[in-house]
Amino acid sequence: MSRPVKRSLTLHQHRTSVTLEDEFWQAFREIAEAQNKGINQLATEIDDARDPEIGLATAIRLSVLAHYRAARKEP
């Protein structure tokens, strides 16, 4: 695992920064591309759906994990 890297995202026309490990950034980009979405759009969807008690970085990590777990279960 790499050290966390801070990058900027735009959610609902507001800039915010999120710190994730490079492996999570790469997986997040791959998921967005597979869904024909930009990372800002996907991040906004995750942000809108998350519990306010959970930070955005954690919500993104959990979303990436859920995506790959679901993919593993597909025949």
C-alpha cells in the first residue's frame, strides 16, 4: 500500500479535497470509467448517498470495496 495522496474533487460546484491511497484512486478512476462517469460525478453520487457520520474518503473506499466484492460474486 502506498501513502495517502490528497486530490481535489468538485461536488455540486464546490471544491473539496480527499485523501486516498494511490491504489484506491486508481480503482476509483477505473470504476468511474467503467460506468462512463467522471470521478467528480461518481464522487458526488457517493457523497449524496453516504451517512453524514461517515467521511467522504471512507465512503469512497467502502464504495470501491463493495464494487469489487460484487464483481467477484458475478458468474
